[in-house]
Amino acid sequence: MFKKDSRTKGEYDAVKITKGEYHLNIAYSADPVLDVYTSGFQEEASAATALQWPPDLPESVPQPALCVLQTINPMNTGDFEKYHITCKKEGDNVEQEYIQLLLSSGFEEKNGTQIHNIVIETTVFENDETIVIPSIGFSPTFFTIQVIIKTEPLKWPEELNGVVPVPERGETDSILPLSDGDFLITLNLEDEEVFPEYLQTLEAAGFIEQNKMLQNEEIISITLTKGSISVILMRSAFDPLSLILEVRQENP
């Protein structure tokens, strides 16, 4: 027989009955619930469904101690891969202990840093592989960290070396090969002066303007050619620091 407490109706809304390793839970509601399991089952089920520290993070990034993972959100900004991680604190000094853990793991504390052409103006902990940004003191219950995985910026296509000049103050965001020798390249410019500077660089390399489109007296598209090579530059009206460069080479 299962053992149970002796209570009269109305004194409870749920009953737990045990016999050896077996447990019986009965919950009263509009839809009564009957739950039967053996000892250790709930713990095993919880462990099986618990969030795990992302396995693709570099091993140098430690997991916070005494902090139960709540959310793990991977993000790809196009410039780098990032994780936004939140855990529930089970200790009094989780944040400070994690900072000490980062420092003892070889991370360097910095008042800001830069990755590619993006400036981060807050306290970070950085090593050769990653940048960790902990949120300190924002919540008495939860602790949040951002982990940025460093990646090498994209390189200018080898096929265009010596053919189409590289912008001196622009970072390659994406490269899409279109066909043999043709490319669609997206660039992030450091400032708005990079665009006219790059036009001058192209003209100095022998490219000749063929046509252009203006909007509010600003160039939004321009085509330049040199022999069998055409370079089309397209600017976004919403983001003046984004430049799309299309290179087409006519086959002889």
C-alpha cells in the first residue's frame, strides 16, 4: 500500500503518496493531474532538459559558477558571432567571482575595445579568441554576459588584386561571387569621406566615369570602367556608411 497523510477533504489541493521508490502525485484542478514516477526521475529529467554551456564557445571562456543557465541566444551580426547568455544567481557574489575567474583564465580587463571597425565603449574582458562583457549590478536575481567570438575580417578577393583597388578605410562585410571574375561586395566605411576618396582612387587607377544617379545632389550609384572591367558603386540612402560594390569583367 502507498502511505499518505490523513487529511480531510478541503484541506489540500494536491497529494503526494510514496511507496519505496515509487511516487504518486495527485493535483486537484479543473483538469485533475496524476503523476507517477520513481525516485530520482525528476532530477534526471531536469538534468536532461537543463540548458548546457554552448559547446562551440572557445574553451578559454569559463562558465559562471553558482548560476543556473536560463537563456542562451546566439547572434550573427555579419561582423562577428556573439552569444547573449543569462543565468539565475544562486550565490551572493556571482558577478565578482566570475570576473576573478576570467582574470585567472588569462583575460585582460579593458575600458573598451574595438573589433573590426566597431568600437565597444564599456568594460570588457578580452583574450586572443574572445571578448566577454559581463553586466554587473543590473539585477539581484539574474546575471547576463555577452561573449563575442573574434573572427578575421574578410579579405579582398585575390582575383581583384591589382585589378580593382581596395578602399583604404573600409571593411569588407560580405563577398558574393557572381560568375567568373564577377563579384558583389558589401563594405562598411569608416566615415562618409571614404566614398569620395575611393572614387578618386579608382580614377587615379585609370577608371573612367560612365554614368551616375543622384538623389538630393548626392551620388547614390555610379559606374566606372577600365577596359573590360566595370565597377558599379551603390550607396544606401538609409546608411551612408554602407557601400555595395559590383565588379563585372567582360570576357574577350
